[in-house]
Amino acid sequence: MGLLLLHDTRLWVAWIHASTVTGILKAVKEFDIIGTEFIAFFHENLVANHTSEDVRVSAYKREKGNTLFNELLLVVMNLSDEVKKGERVTINRKNAGFSPGGSLSAVDQESNSSIPIDGKDVCILKIPAKDFRLIRITQ
């Protein structure tokens, strides 16, 4: 599922284990990716950077035209066979369309739990092996 989201690929639901993907699809639906810009992990102007070679970050970006604030839905994928316990993901405010001032907030879309972002716009994530996290960033 993480690889599909990382590449903005839709899922064929005919032969899937529904309970495995229901929560993920609900999280994506709540963000409402219709009308957003998809920024793949290989794009030149990334909205988020990471520290590990085995991690990829793609994003759905919504600008102020659709809401009162800019927001991102990050797909942070761990391609390795090892758990990433302290993966640093740094938000690029300029590319994300966030203003230079003001705080950012991060929420795990699956668990609905807050993720701290430090003063340098870095959030530190634990990502299971061969798994991913969906992180919503708002200002």
C-alpha cells in the first residue's frame, strides 16, 4: 500500500484484503486529495527532506485556494528491512507554500496522534520495516 501511495497510484479493490487497507483509505479520503498537487519523491522541488537513503517522501499539497491554510499529506515510506527509529523529516516551508513564520503541526493520519515538530521544522518518526506513515502537516 505504501508503494502505491508513494507513486500516486490507485488501488484496484477487487482482490484485496479489505480490512488491511480500510484505515489507510479512510485517512487519504479525510485529507481529500482531489484538487491537490502530487509531489513525488523524485521531484526537483521537494516539500520534505529525509535523512536515510532507504526512505522516500512523496506529498499531496493543498494551497490556500481550497482551504484557509496550506497543508500537506506526506507519504513517508521505509524501503529497508530495518525499523527506522529516528527518521528526521524536514519540511521545506518555501516549497510547501508555508509562510516563514508561524508554527507547523503534524498529525499521524492513521492513529490521529500528534507528532512534535521542532523549531527547525523537523519531525522525528519511527517507521516500521517495509512500511509507511501518513503525516498531515498544517500551518
